[in-house]
Amino acid sequence: MSSARAAVENLSFSEERKEFILNVLDPVLQKVVAEVIAKKPEQPTEHHLNICDLARTCATLDFMIDMLRKLSGVPETAPSTHLSLQQTNDVLKKKLMQMQSFLQDAASPGGAKPADEEEDDEQEEEEDDDEPDEPPPPPVNMSRQRASVSAEAYGSWNQKKPFDPPKYPKTEEQAERLRSILSRSFMFSALSPKDQAIVVLAMKEASFQPGERIIQEGDDGDFLCLIEAGNPECKKLINGEEKVVKKCAPGDVFGELALLYNARRAASVDATDQCVAWQLDRETFNYIVKDAASKQTGLHVPFLEKVGIFSLLDDYERSQLSDAMKSETYAKDEFVIRQGEEGHSFYVVEEGSLMVLKADDGSDPKE
């Protein structure tokens, strides 16, 4: 028999109270005594109170907390400095609702709040200062994925003005070379022949000497570059030191991210040899390239809604998928894919009809 049970058996209590002491009270007291012996606090009752506040899990502890408050002279009405799990959850929900409301207001055309609403918000913030410090919200996931291409919004607050793109004459050889490069680029693949001709004519030739900086990380971007000749290097500032993250080649495009997302330059680019590049200004990019991508999305999203495997996607997901799609045209009797080839693309038939042929054991293909 344990010493605790032996001591309890000698007490003139009912069996019910003895079982309560052994099964409920004794385990708690053992932990409290062990903690006090280990910490050796000058005021044991205050230390007991802190322990119980942190481990408040049952009615027995609540009862002990009240007793310890009386022993230590702490008023029963004194507010606890600790937030319960439910209180923390309520605080986080409140903050989340405030953030959602703020984002909705910021996204609307009249996003700015009236002065009287701002004063109300300030009063609420002052009242919040009287509340106990709240635990910080979980960090926002800052990992970035490439977002879809979106055109600038226009309306009564932002009138779309007539646009006259710049024109830089080129030889037919230069124009054909640029058209060939643009047709293979994701960003320019949605351009019609007319828009492609406008972009080619708007590109300005620029030359750079070895070691010359073409774009600077952190600067505002007002043009993108298509490399005609040379092998410039992309560099990023990592831990205070610039490091090469990519080596470019003729036909590559850089500087487009700043134009796509209205952001600052994500990297610097230096010429390593004599470099020739074609620059496209921001205004032409916004009016021609972004607008074409937006039109493509408007055409493809309704089409994707009718495709069975995409029917469960929402409009936003279909919009992202549309941005990654590229229209291809095939003549009659031309092969789209061949049996045995390695597959790199997924096809959805937008217009026309196809015939599927398969050959078994070296025989002629059959429908």
C-alpha cells in the first residue's frame, strides 16, 4: 500500500472523500509540491497561483485557484493575464473579419473610408488598447506563385485613352526574327497578327557594352528586353552579395515581371559581352500585350466551362488555366500527336473534329 493511501485510510472520512483525495487531489498536490521544491519561490502561494493559471484544466484547479488567491492576497476579481483558448480564438476571428473588411474596401473603386468612419475606427483601436495584449496572428504565407496575366481595369474613374504606339522602322529580316521569337513566348502567344506587327514596330534597339548594367534590382520597371545578341547575366542580392541566378541567351526575354505585376525589378541584369536587345515600353505592353491576354481569357473561360474535366473548377481557376493555354491550328490530315512519341502537351479540341488512329503489333494504324 502506498504511503498516501495508508495516510488517507487513517482519516475519519467517508470512503467517497478518501477516494476523492487519492484520485483527484493527491496527483495535483504532488505536481504543485514538486514544482515549489524545484523553484524555491519566496512567496509559494503566488507561485502556486501562476502554476494553476497555466494548467487550468478542471474544476478542482479552479477551486484551488480561488483559495490560493485568498492566501496570497490577490483579489478574486483581478483579471487574469492569460487568454484562454476560446478567448484567443475569438480574438483571431475578430482580426480576420477586420482584415477581410479592409481588403474589400481597398479593392472597391471608392475604397477610401469617409472621415467619420476613420474616426470610429480610431476610437475602436483606442478601446482595444485597454484589452490584454493579443497573440500575434499566424504569419502570412509569402511564397509567391506566378499569378495570371490581368489587364488594367477601366471605367468612369479611369478612362481608357486613345493610344498611339511608338514606331521604330526595321528591316524585313529584323522584323521576321522578332516575330519568330514572339510567337514562341508565353506572353506574346495570344497576339493577333495585327497586334504582333504593332509590338514588333514598337520595339526599340539598344546596345550595351561588357559590364554595363541593363536593369537594376529594386528600380521601377518601364520596359522589357528581348535579347538579339549577347549573353547577359541575371543577378540577385542574396545576404548582401550579388549572385548570378541565370545566364541569358539570344531569344530570351527579361524585365517582363515588373510590367506584368506593376512591381519593382526582381533582379539586376549585366551585359557580359557586346549585347544587343530590343526594348518594349510599358505603355505599349499594357495596351497591346495585357489586353490581348485578357481577351484570350474572356474567350477561353466560357469554353472551359463546357469541358467535363474542368467543370468542377471555379472561374478563378479556369482563368488561370486559360492564361496557360495556347491556341494551335492544324490543317486537314495533319497529325497533332503520334503514337509512341513522348507527350509534352495536353490538348482540348476547341473547333473541328479529330480522328484517333492506333497501330497494334506493327500493323497499319486503324481508327
